[in-house]
Amino acid sequence: MGLGALTTEIKNAALTAMARALIEAQDEILAANQKDVAAARDKLSSVMIDRLTLTPARIEGMAKGILDVVALPDPVGEVLATVERPNGLKIEKRAVPVGVVAIIYESRPNVTSDAAALALKSGNVCILRGGKEAFSSSYAIVQALRRGLSTVGLNEDLVQLVEDTTRASANELMTAVGYVDLLIPRGGAGLIRACVENARVPVIQTGTGICHIYVDASADIGAALDILENAKCSRPSVCNACEVCLVHRDIAAKFLPLLDARLHDMRAANGSIPVQFRCDERALPHMAHGVAAGADDFDTEFLDYLLGVKVVDGVEAAVAHIATHSTHHSEAILTRDDASAAAFVSAVDSAAVYVNASTRFTDGGEFGLGCEMGISTQKLHARGPMGLRELTTYKYVITGCGQVR
């Protein structure tokens, strides 16, 4: 019996066992993670070290993410549409697993358990290829997950980890025609580009997020400052963090000094890392801690305490800037004007478009999908947070009673 034929009850039992195995292996996983963190201290920035670091609370969160998937409806076998033809044929469109899903990802150990859980529940075999910075952590996590599978009598190889972290293994996955049904790269722009340019198997682009927040002339200033601090500073190393703030010219002189004080001075005063600003020529005079933006600053996913700042003439100009520089991940407008909000939402072509909320909500858990496989920034098949449904395809099942054409 293939994985796609397993009942929901068996898959949920396996996932529950995998979550329990993670908690039971906490000491082992933390010890492996400490090796990764120690090796990375002189190579990665502080925010990337934070991204790599596991704690008991984060491991508990990983286990909870698996249990959240248990609670979700099983998409496999769902009848998406039914048509009954005049000749008596009954045609059903049924959701089915993709097959073998390979995930190439970088220094985020939690992706290991998220991907495995989503793949299993959606009936897919999962091949994980993590980055070398997190290999010890990923290996310990996968060993725990495989133990969980074995306790309910399932084949441990339903979750596999590629132990070679060189480019050769990545290239093999990209070209594994007939073996890999879908490749999902999750990481920085370089990884995404390499997969898109070199893969011979189907690829879904995920991850790279040059996310914009546009502060309109009518925005609530206090709320805007709260949202920007959350979007930039809560976890600057993730793809849904804000990288560019666009400000309407009519409030630039008032708002930008407040933004400078809030994200730089106040954070420095309370011992937090202050944000540095890369400003266009109209924003620069209003920001004490700004420097002139370089040629590439509005096309850079900083993943750090850096923020591009630009003054624009209105919604149309903000949309035009986003169209030129966005990676089509997440964009937001902060406004109290319904017409401005409607124009922004209609014109911006990104996977997630917000009105008066932080871009940090672009996340599978926050969208009610359990954990996520990644954030798709393309348009075909899957867009935005990829949960269970996005890991299925469909087939047509036609039932007749002797009809011929």
C-alpha cells in the first residue's frame, strides 16, 4: 500500500508519534544544535544565528506545529468537483498526493519537522536537503521523526534526509527526473535562482521577500509605528519581514522623524538592536540615522536590522515602486481612506496584500494552515503560504456503465 492510500487515522497516529518523539529527543536535538551554532558564530550575523538557534520552547513549538497538522482536514481523496454528463458518465475531480516532494532549504532547523509533517499528511514522500550550517540539528530532528514513524509501523524512509550538503546533492535533486515530482527551494535569492535556472523537475519558487509597507497620508501614525516595528524588528531574518517603507509626501516631515526615533533611538535606549535606514533623497533630510540608499538597496532582502525608506507622491507611485522592486511576497498599506485601500489592494500583484496589518502574518500557522512548506511567490498551482492542499494535485475519476464514444 502506498503512502497516498493510508487512512487519515493512520497518518494522524504517525504525526502524533512524530511530535512525541521530538519532545523525547529534546536533549539530543539541543546538543546537536549547539554544535551548529558554535560552528556558525564567526560566519553568520546575529539575526541568522537566532534563526539557526533552537530552544526547548522552539522544539515544543515544532511539536505543536505537527499536532496542528493532525487537527486539519485530510485533503487526499477530497472530491473537488463533480459533473454528470448527458450520456450518464459521472466525472469526479479528486485531490491526490503529488508523490515525491524534495525540499532544499537553508539554516532553519524547524523547516525539517514542518516539511515532514505536511508531506506525510498530504500523502507525499519527503526528501529533505538542508544547509550545512544546520546539518547536525536537522539530522537529530529527522532521526526523532523516523523513530516516531517506526513506532506506528510505518516505513522510516517516508521521511529522508540527504546527508551530502554539497552543491552536488542539490544539483542531483534538481535533475532527478522520474524520481522527484516536485522541488521546493526555501531560502535566499541565490538558492531560488539556482533552482529555477537549473532544475529539470517542477519547481515552486518560495521565500524571497522584499516586503513593502506604504504609509498613506491618512494613516493612523501610532498604529503605523507599531506595525512597522513589528514588521521590521520582531524577526528581521524571516521572509515576511518588512524591507522597505514607503511614505506619502504629505506626512513625510512628521512621520519619518518619529519612525527614526521609534526604530533607532528607543530601541537603542532599551538595549535592543537599533534599525539603520537606507533613504532616498526625499526621505534622507528627515531621518537622523539615515544614509543615502545605494543602487541596490531597494532590491535587497536585508534579513537584518536595515530598512529602505522612500517618499512617494501617493498610492499610484507606491504601487509603481512595488511593481518594479517587489518579489511578489507580501505588501501592506496603512491608511484610513477606503478608496486608497481599495486602489492598493486592486493594483498590487503579490501573494499577500494587507490593509492596516503587519506583513509578519504571512505564515501558514497564522493563516490557519498548521505549519507551512514555504511561501510561494509564483502564480501557478500554489501562491502564498503552502499548506496541505498545496501539496496535492488532482486526477479525474470517470464512472460509466458501458458507454462508448
